[in-house]
Amino acid sequence: MSIHLTPVLDRLCSRFPQPMVDAVTELAGERLVALKNVTVNEDFFPGHFPGAPLMPGVLMIESMAQAASVLLLQAPDGSILPHRASLRGVDGVKFRKPVGPGDRVRLELSIERRRATMARVRGVAYVQDQVVAEGTLVMAIEAEPAIVHPTAVVEPGAEIGPGTVVAPNAVIGPQVRIGPRCRIGAGAIIDGHTTIGEGTEIFPYASIGLIPQDTKFKGEPTRLEIGAHNVFREFVTINRGTAGGGGVTRIGDHNLFMAYSHVAHDCVVGDHTIFGNGATLGGHVTVEDYATISAFSGVHQFCRVGRHAFIGGYSVVTKDALPFAKAVGNRARNYGLNTIGLMRRGFTQDTVTRLRHAYRYLLVSRLNTTRALTEIERDPELQCDEVQYLVDFIRHSQRGVILRRATRRHDDVSPDE
């Protein structure tokens, strides 16, 4: 069972004494079972009492409250809610047996009633099969506050989500909306109509949502939309859109932008992509899910990079990069199927084989592209969603696709992911 215990305990309002829950053994719906191992080295035993060590009842309540926080802050999908839980009162508490060194206390918590800001949690503590304490906890649930360093500049009108941390000298513009639990690095600048999703990390000196580098831009109110759990490393630049390109630059979820990478105006980036150091997109580029653009590579305006494509380092891409394939060089040439990358991402051997045969039609058969696509669609052995997506990608290309094979001289370059 995967329990995010430490992050939840970090949100406890009471910082001392130390966390009083050692493990969570069961969490199902509105019920939780946790353990507290009581050792002779506990800080409270020397004073409570010398010669007859006894766990104080107030710490038994603290153990129950911490376990109740784990129960209340854990979302059904395993994520942690951006809230804090704190003990506001107890009802009907009874201490049935003393607890001393060597005892293992089993805490069983169940939610009796829950509202948006308050909850009543029934707690029972056992040592072996004997009840040692029981009672009802009244827990308050409140949004975790944002933390903004005094030297950071947050313009009036900006919205900072709960749990977000803004580091020194960061600058956040008035139309910026930042989701919960983000981290904004020192000296980072976020401006314009920019929205940033939950859990995104922006490292120092990144520039997010500033005006596009397009001479046709005249100050129109364009936007930048960034999804959740992205990472923007140092000096990354992401521009918002232009009126002529639709007005929006979009970034999906779970993307990694390494240092100095750049996304120009009106680009659309999918999910789970990786941009190496200095990777650059011209305007209006589309990068689909799981694509990788290696260090210092550039993608020309209006190009597309297909799903699971791999662009090698220092490449220049001036046509659409095919999905599932490797493209390397200036100008980029096709090095065939990205087999290593596909296997790492869980593609079955059968799917990889079908894609490899499809690429043989495209690169080796000496058929022109139209006839090769026709043969791929006629071949019953190649029918699967991935091959059909490859065919559709080529047919809908506006700039043409990278089908030129690598020469022997280019083969000296290792294109493997």
C-alpha cells in the first residue's frame, strides 16, 4: 500500500512533539489503521514519571490526531489534498489502560461526519487486543497557506494557490494564476495572462508568459496555459501566444524543460515530453505526447513532432518529425523506429514489430509515399492503432514529413535514446 505519510505529517499544525505515527497499515475509504511503537527512549518518559514511565494521555490524543490528519488529507487517488488538518476538540475521551515502554499502539480511526471545513473522527487505541484509549476528535480542515518571501513582488490581482512557495526576488504579474503546491524559484518572472497548474516547479531565473518575440505582436491580450506537474529549469523561456496564431500557447502536464530551453508563441506541447538543455521551438509548433527533443536542437515554425518521436542532439528540424521514429542531423534525417524508447515506455513487442514493418514500407521499399501508405493500409498484418496514427499523421502533414534516410556518413552519429 502506498501512503504519502511524511508529506501529510509535514502539514500538521503542531510541530512538537515529533510525529507520533510510525506506520500506516491500512487505508480504505473513511477508515485508517496506524501504528505507534512506544520505546524506552521516548523524550517524555524521563519526566512522566521517573521510575514508573507512562505515556501521557495528551500524547495518546496527539497520536490519534496525527493519524486522523493522514486519513483526512489523503485523496482517493493517492494524492495529498492542499489542506491542513488540526485538532480543535475532543469528545468522550476515556483512557482505559496505561501505556508504557515496549508497547505497540494500534490506532484505528474512522470518519463519523465530514464537512468542507470540519470533521468528526472516531479514534480507538489498542495494545494487543485491549482498548487503552478512545474518543471522538473534532478536526478542522483549512486550505494550506501560500508562502511568499518578503522580497518577492506579487502584483495586486495575482492569485497564488494554497501551499505554493514563492522564493526571494521572484516577480509575478497581475494577471497570473498559480495553482496549489507550486514552487516559484528565486528571480523567476511570470507575467501576462498566464495560468499554471498544480504542483509545477519553476526554477530560478525562468521567464514564463512574457510577450512573444514576434514583430507582429502589438500588445493584444494573449494567453499562456500551463498544465500540472511541469518542471521548468533555470533560464527557460515560455512566450504567450499572438492574435494571428490563435492567441494561446499551451503546455500539457508532466513535462520537463531543461535549462535554457525555449517555447515560442502559439506552440502546443502535449504531456510527458522532455526538452533537453537549449532545445528551441519556433512559433506555431506542435509537440505531441512523450516526444523528446534533445539538447540544442531547433524545430522550425509550423512543424509538428509526433507522439514518442525522438529528436537527437544539435538537430535542425524543418519538416514534421514522424511519430515513434528517430530524427537526427542538420537537416534532420530519419534513423528509423525509436525501438529503445518504445520498449522503455511499455510498448508490446507485437506493436513494435508492426511499426517496424510499416517503416520499411516508408523508408526501404522504394515506393513513393502515397503508394507506401496504401500498401500499409492493405497489409492485414499491420493493422493496429499506432500504425493507423502514423498513416494519419503523414496524410495530414502541411509541411511534409522527414522520410529522408540517414546516409552512411550520418550513421556515424548514434541516434539512440
